[in-house]
Amino acid sequence: MGARPLWQSGHFREAVTAAARKVNAETQNKLGRKDASERRLFQPAFSQDDPRAGQPRLRLMDDDGSDTYRSLHRGASAFAEGSFAAIRNPNSHADGLPDLPQHEALEQLAALSVPARWVDAATVATA
């Protein structure tokens, strides 16, 4: 289920969780990896290491050897991992949490939209 119907019915925490699942699934689809999710998906995806068999990489720009290239990929990895650790995991695994206020849920959706955009825009590098 998508986030929109949940949002429209006022289930903000569930909408955020659904959006996070969608970002994870789209990343898995783009990389052809169903064997990893969240940290084990995003860390290698944005790694600056060369791709390996079964571990393609997402490239946000060509590797020109610059600090910008290194910073961009290191930051994308950390931001994506942090988004899932601090947003998706508590929303999915902590029992009894009250629903999020709409403004907090909107902030969390905005945060998740950043790695979603990066994944969408990235090229896939394979071994």
C-alpha cells in the first residue's frame, strides 16, 4: 500500500513507514538486490568502492577523483542509512508509539524523499 491513502486518512506514522518501504524496494529493484535492505543495502550502494559481482553501486556523478565525488557518496550513504535507522526502524518496530503529528510526519517524508531522489537519479555501475 502506498503512503497517500494512509496520509489522507490521518495515519501519519504508517504513511511514513510505507514511504520508507517504497524507497527501500525501489533501491532493491534498481540494484537488482533482494538480499539486502536498509543499512546493508545503502552502504554498499553508495560506496566509493568499485562494484563487485552481485554488488552494483549507485553513482551520483562521474568519479573525477574530487573531494566532491567522495563527499557526495559518503554523505548519501550516511544520510540514507540514518534515515532508515532513525525514521523507518522506530516507526516499524517500536510498539505503542502514538501517531506522529502531521508536521513531524511531513518532515520525515521530506527526509526520505532525499535518498529516494538520489536513488532515482543515480546511474548503476556494475562489475
